[in-house]
Amino acid sequence: MAARGNVIFDTERCKGCELCTTVCPVDIIEMSSKLNSRGYHFSQIKDGAMEKCIACGFCGMTCPDFVIRVERL
């Protein structure tokens, strides 16, 4: 059985670089249409897509600002 994960974003620290969206092998990360308090579009999981997360951790490893935490379920 494949590993499952829960991805948690610190949206206030996100600067919208979009690096995490390019490395996700299951394509579940997108940029929000909303802005954080710093004026950046932040990363988020697509609606209903969290169950597709395989807990690879690529998004967290790629983030230059340590915005993303991946928990294995």
C-alpha cells in the first residue's frame, strides 16, 4: 500500500515562488487566488486532492522558506 500524507502550509510565510507546484508527482498543489498578508498568492492543496498525497516530501524539500510540512499517515 502506498504511503499517504497530510501537507500543511504556513501560508503567511509563503512568497508564491511556485516551486512546490512543479515538483509534486501527483499534481495536487496549486496557487491560491487569495493573497496572504504580505500580498503573495500562496500554495495550497487542490480541493479534494489531499487523499492523493503520497507523502514523498518533495514539496517541503523544495520550498526555500520552509513553508511546507508533510506528515505521514
